[in-house]
Amino acid sequence: MWAFSDESERGATVLVAVVTIDPRSIDDARRALRSLLLPGQRRLHTAKESPARRRALLDTLSGTRDLTAVVWRYRRPQGTDRVAARRLVLGEIARSLVEADVAAWMLDDVHPAQRLRDRDVIGHVVARHRLVYDHRPNHEEPLLWAADAIAWAYGAGGDWRQRVANVATVREIGP
């Protein structure tokens, strides 16, 4: 399995969607996602799409073969900053991906300082395992759009969350 992740934040709640997919289905999934691009558009960003395009994107994900997702949810306690929260969440995700024997994990690209912090926490978890990971600009990897869409849908709630309920589950992190 391969994993792709993106995060969203709603107030003090951190949501990180991790999409996993069988490598044999990746090309079809990428092709389906790219088919949703408008002329001149480099990527899909769910928050900036119209409701009709959001529905099309989420329905595409719900029908994608071998695609599942986990939305990791962490409510930052008062006094916990974003950096500490991300560190905690990524550590939990990395442990879970190692346990699931995921081969590769692609994260949405971030500021270079954050990338170094991510590599520090993930590297400690995966040091003796075969999981490889990297950060990629989201315009280069359509499956990062999938993770963005699922995190957005979960955070938006209601019908949006229902549209991905058949592929996404939620894992709470915290006390």
C-alpha cells in the first residue's frame, strides 16, 4: 500500500487525512482525478472549488477502487501550538503506517523548516522499517488532492462527510 496525506485545521482541531491505495490502482486513480481539472488548472483544492465540483471530486473518490482513508483528528489543548500538534499527529500516523506495512508515504509539501521537523519525527519512527516518505508539491501528485478533499469533507461535516463515509474512517488522538 501507498499513503498520501494532507491536513486541515478547524479552530483548534487538527485533521490529517491519510489516503491509502493499492499501488496497482494508483494510475487509474490519478487519471480519474486529473480528468476533473479545468483547462489551465494545475491542481484541485477542495476549499476553492464550487459545490458542484466538490461533489464531483468526492463522488470520484468514493468510487475509486482500492482507496481508503483515515482522518486523524486531534483537538489541541490550550497551550499546545501547531508545531507540537503536528509532531504528535505525524508520529501517530507514522506508527500506524509502519504497523500496516505501508511501503511509501507522500506528504503535501510544506515550508522547509516544517519539512525538517516532519522528517525528524517520522524518521525516528520509521528508522528500522521499510517505509519511505517524502514531501511533494500538491500540483505534482493528484492523490494529495484526494487527501485534501477527504480532510475538507470531514471538517465541513453534514452531506460532505457523508459523501466519503464509505471510504473514510476517523481516529481520534488525545487523552
